[in-house]
Amino acid sequence: MPLRRKRDSLLLAALFVGWPASLLLQVEKPQRQFELHAELPQFSKLFAADAKLETVATGFGFTEGPVWDSKDFLYVSDEEQNKIFRVHRDGSKEELLSLGDPDGNTLDRQLRLLDCASVLRAVIRITPDGKFTVIADRFEGRRFNSPNDVVLGPDGAIYFTDPTLDLPKGETQEIPFQGVYRVSEKGEVRLLAKDLSQPNGLAFSPDGKRFYVDDSARRTIHVYDFIADGTLANGRLFGEEPGGKGEGVPDGMKVDENGNLYVTGPKGIWVWDPQGHHLGTIVLPEQPANLTWGDADYRTLYITATHSVYRLRAQTRGFVPYLAAR
């Protein structure tokens, strides 16, 4: 994720001078309203005209890394409270693990939880009782920067990004670039790309032939050809998500069964077709960092957005890599 959103200077001033609580609430109230903003007609096929955005749960510090579990709950990272939660459909939540700055999550082929643990500078696997083991924390003997987001590949390997966005304060960057990596099922780490400034969200196309990565610093989305041996080729620009200061940057990314990309960005979630056309934007009241497909039919988008978790029903089914890999 990009550098976390903090309370603005007006709110800080209010705390110091003792302004009334009602004014503080006004300062924090979301300024945007939910909207399905179409850029092209195809966008209307993805969501019903009367689709409603629902709040699943709120009161978090900064939400990230949503992953749907078939046991009818969602894993959610809270980067401010330094915890990973199970969040249930009724909004109740239970702590799974206390962990410094957890970030992106996914499930592996055996449906075990994987997390990008920024403070540990590692990708870890977590058991249902909250114990974890390190999957990878070094490349050629040097510690990773701060693993950010992770996805399971069509070959069953783990793919993740390693920007410096959450490099622990006071610690040294040991790898002189921000890379994209593959971890084989045997634990072998391979560098796939180092041409991006701050690689963040990543996703595979449903046919396994394309690999997408966005760059938060450049506000761009890139696509590579995915080769059967687990390497990348022909990296190129796919799309750009320009926006104003504080409006958000490309971050989490998911794909539907038709290959459309859903990428967090300025004001919400930008939806792209496989040819790189911006179909429309899901405008959200809070800035999203990540998203996932969930519910029994995987036709619901669950969205982690700053202090809250939202859901939105779609008219298309999501592509879920760890289910496809099984």
C-alpha cells in the first residue's frame, strides 16, 4: 500500500484546542458518495443499476488484504492496529494474530493463509490457530524491503511485490531495487522484474497467460506475458490512473472471470477490460486499498477501505487463483 492516510492538520488542530466532538466528526465524515460512474457502456453489464454498497464492518485503523474463506468469513489485515482479523458477514470480528504491519493476503493451493508481513520483511504462512512460519524473507542473502501484496500463480507458486513503502523505520534497504518475485513450492526465490518504481498490487489473467502489476509511485498498471516456466516477458504499459493529491493511487488488484481488472485508484476502484479500456469507476466514500471476491458464488466484491470493510454485489463472477489452482 502507499503511505498510510493520516488525519489532516485540521483534525489535529481541533484536538489541541478542544473543539467539540460534533465538529471532529464532521471533519472525519467521508466527503464522497458511492457511485457507479460509467466511462463506457460495458460497465453497466458488471453491476445492476440499483446495486447498493453495504458496510460490513467499521472501526478499523487501516484495512488491507481481504481474502474470502469458504467457511463464510473474510480475513482482513489492520495495518494500524497490527492485527489480522476474521470478519464475519454480520460485521463481527475476531482476532487471528497480532503482527506488526500485516499487508496483502491470499490463500495457497491447500487454502492456507499467506500474508505479506511488512515488519518481518517476509512472506509468511498462518495456521488457523494464529501460528506462522516464514516462507521467504531473503533474496540472494539480503532481506526483502517490505513485501506488500501476494497472489497464487497458475503453477501453484507464490508471486509477490516488494516495494519500500512499508520498510520499517530505522532499518536499512538491503536490496537496491523494488522487485517482483516468485517463490516455488520448494521455497526457491526467483526475481522476475525490477523495472518498476514501487510495485504493489498484482494479478493473473484467468487463462494464466498475462501477469499484471501496478506501480503506486508512477500511478500506472503494467502487464507481462507469463511463461510456463514461471518467468515473465514483454513487459509493457497497460493503463494509467491519474488523480489529485490525496485521491489515492493504484494499489490492490483483482480480476473477474472475463479478464476485466478491478484496480484501486483515485476516488475508488477503476475497472478495465483486458484491452486496457477504462470501463468505469466504483466511487467509494472511503479510499480503498484492496479488494477480493467472496460469498458462495464469488459474485460479491469485498473492499477494504481505510477504516471499513464494504461489499458490493456484481453481475459477474470473480476469478479466484487459489481455487483455479486446485
